[in-house]
Amino acid sequence: MRLTASVVAAELARLTPRDRLLLDLLDQHSTFTTEHLTDLAFGSVGRARNRLNTLHDRDILDRFRHYERPGSQSWRWTLGPVGAAIVSAGHGEAMPRPAAVRDTTARLAMSPTLKHLLATNGFFVALTGTARTRPGARLARWWSEQRCREATGNLVRPDGHGVWATGGRTVPFWLEMDLGTETVHRVAAKLTGYAALGPRRAYPVAFWLPTAAREAHLHAHLSRTGIPDGVSVTTAADDYAANHGGPAGAVWQLPGHPGRLTLADLPLSGGAVWDG
């Protein structure tokens, strides 16, 4: 199929509100697994697969996965040529060449940071899923790494930014996703940049670590080296959170303090302002 303005217009007329949501999410966050998209927009894996495959057949979405044994790796979904053209039209931009869109997908499929990106997106997907089942709860903001850089002038490079609202509290936070590939010294060194953000954006820096053992290691390091003035830190471990309510649950630990808090109960500095 030759990609023209008339083709884009015809496909645009066939999109459902949920399809438009998928395009917006993929435009902002690059890629999701089938399971992610099920949680975000469908609720049923069967319905998700049927619709995603239909959108793939129409070049609205593209997908990739790597060989995995045993079994098959879940599809990773991205914008297809038609979907990318629809998004570009919505931004008032020229339609990208289909070959360029395919190249972007290929580079993403081979990116060494793909696992990190999927883990970060999965964190926010989990919060979105919790909000759907908890009355009054919502993920009021979800920024990608790129959006964070634009907002902070590259002073810091968080993996994401969110605002969690529930029970009358609104808690903004910066997310640092850790997969255990760096030394804890290097992980802790990221805090220096957050001190330069100023009090209005002194949101808690939330480190999501793979294991409780690594979390304890980071806490021990911070107790020796200290935390920069004006920076608030909290941590959680994926293996612990899996059995304690996920990222919204009572899984967050403040350095030097016993016990764990829910995301909604994280303390905020007096000058921090959510400009939402």
C-alpha cells in the first residue's frame, strides 16, 4: 500500500478512541508488550491480540520480538508507517517515510536499552492498572525520559516522572529504574543533579531496584556517603513489591527510617509544587 494523505485520512476515520489512545501512548513511550497494552487499554488478552493484530495488518502498528527458548517472547509493539503518519499529522508535521519508520523500529529492537525502557514502562503500566481497580486513584501524570529532559533542561536524566493521586494526596516523583547493571556508587551519584532542580521540583527520587538485597546495599552506601541537601530519596525492590501490592503498595523505604510506605504516603518537601 502506498502511503498517501488520502490513505491516512481513510484510516483516521476508522480509528476507535482506544486506537487513538494506543497511538498516543506509543508516540510518547515508544514500545509496549502485548501484556502492557492489555493492562492499559483492553483488560482481556484475547481482545487485545485481536485488535492489535488488526492494526498491524493495516500498518498502523508494527511489532517485533526476539527468539526465546522455551516458548515465544511477547510481541513488542511500536508505531507502524500509517500510525506514525497519523501521529505526525496530529502534530502538524510532515508524514515520515515508511522506510524511516521501519528503520526506527529495527533500531529499537536492537537497542541495548530496550530492556530498561520496557521495565520503566512496565512500572507505570502497573500504576495505571492499580488506578483502574482502586476508586479515587489515578496516575495524573506520566512523562517519558525525553519529556523529563525537556522539562529539566538536562540537569537530570530520570527514566520517568509520575504524579500519583489517591486518598486526597497528590505525590509527584522522579523514577530511577535500576536493573542492577551499574555499581551502587554510580546509581547514588545520580542524586547530585537533582539538587540543582531547586525546591519547586524537589520531588522524591524513587529508585526501583531489582532485589531487596541490592536495595539494602544502596541504603548502606547512602548511609556512608550521605544524600545531597534538598534531595528526597526513596527506594523499592521489584522482588519485594511483587508480593506487596506493586509500586502503589507499601513497598517504599526512606533511607535511615524503618518500615515501608505506600507511594501515596511519601513525604514531600515544603517547597515542592506539582504544576498540574
